[in-house]
Amino acid sequence: MIEGFKAIDVKSEKTIKAYYKSGSKMPLVFMHGITDNAFCFSRVVKKYLDHEIILYDARGHGLSDRAPDYSIESHVNDALAVLEEFKPEKPLMIGHSMGAVNLANLAASSNYSLAGIFLEDPPWLDLFPEKEGLEYITSWKETSSRRTKMNIEDVAAEGRIEHPGWIDAEYAEWAEAKVQVDPEVLSWLYDEKVYTGWKNILGGINAPILLLTGDNSRGAYINSDVSNEIAELNSRAQIINISAGHSIRRDAFDEYAKSLDMFIQKISQK
């Protein structure tokens, strides 16, 4: 755990492990990606320690309870429970991948007042994955189950092969999350709303949106067609493309932080 944070159990349908630090600047609330945990945002958090910060392990991740239900709706309810626990005033909420999808759904369905939402490559597509995609999810679930039985150092070694170019600290945090996770969290990926639901919710998001995309050739999800449709569905959505893979902040931290700085400055002037 990062120095200065308090660990707090938040009661939702299950117990959610949250981490809190007070600060004088705009509250930042982080929602991590699938098979990650709260402290996979450590490098970003350490840059913004003058802000009030809320992190939490999503259900089935990190030190939060495992659950029978890993749907978008269950994740949104947990996020709302975290907000109710800490009651941040007009926070900027930041989500990666699964966290970005869940965050967008929260912003569209809740009346909680948000300063903005910052989305890092949600897996938004034009359609539900084909057979090859579903086979990939099955393989990923098998890999996830295997890693829960390994030590962190060996998982980190696999991470260095899969994701070359990250700073060393990222591998240890990534690996710890992989050892802790419930492999069943990957059932979230079988919901068609993960991939196409954005078409129905984007128009209902009233908060400013900054969406980061990467290179499809490096594993980023959002393509130019989807980007164009996002812009058509919500005029408040700004889209920035960064030369990176799906984990934009890990592949291109400086560009990610520059975009986040810009967005904070923009919404602070509202």
C-alpha cells in the first residue's frame, strides 16, 4: 500500500477494500482494469498526491470479496457504495479497460455529480467478439487460474515477456494483482454490453469525457470508426490517440499524464 493511505472496508453486496488519502485538490477516484487491482494505478497516484484520492479493489480483485456476480451492474453498485462511503465532492473519476466501461455506465445511470470521467481504452467495439475472441477469453481464464497458484516473481517474469518496455515497478504490481484475482471475474467479458453498450449510454453522460485510445496493432481496442461514432453520440467527449497498447499509462506514461493534467485543468475551470 502507498504510504499515507488508509485501508477501509466498504460494505456493498460484498465487502470492497478501498484506500483513501485526503488532499487539498480535486478528488480523484480510480477504477482499475480486469485482473488488475487498485495499486496498479500506483505510478499515476504518486504523481497526484496533493489530490484527495480514492482507490479500491473491484469485487473479485485484490483484497475485496469474491462474488457470484461480476456483471457491469454489480460493479456499478460497488462503485456507488464507495462514493457513498467517502462522499467526494465532484470527483474526477478515472477508469481503465473494465473500469472504464463500468465508469461510463455509472456516469450514465447515476445522479452523482462528477467533474468528469477519464477513460483509458475501454474495450468498445462495433460488435460482440467472434468465435476467436471467445476462445481467447477461455484461454485467458486458464492463464489467470494458473497464475493464482504461482509466486509473484514468476508471474512478473511472464509480464516482462508479454509487456516489454514497462518500468520495473509496474511488473511487480501487475503480478501481485494476477496472483490475487478470482479467475471468474473474466465472466464479465461474456456480456455483449461490454463491447456495444456504449452506443446506448454515451448520450446519457452529462459530465465531460476524455477518452484515451492507443494503437490497434499493439492491442488497443478503440478504432477510428468507433472514435468517430463516440464523438457523434456525445459532443462533450474528447478523444486523444496515443502511441501505446491497451495499457496506455504503462506504455506511454508521460503522454498519459500530460492528457490527465490537461483534463484536470480544463474541468477545474468550469
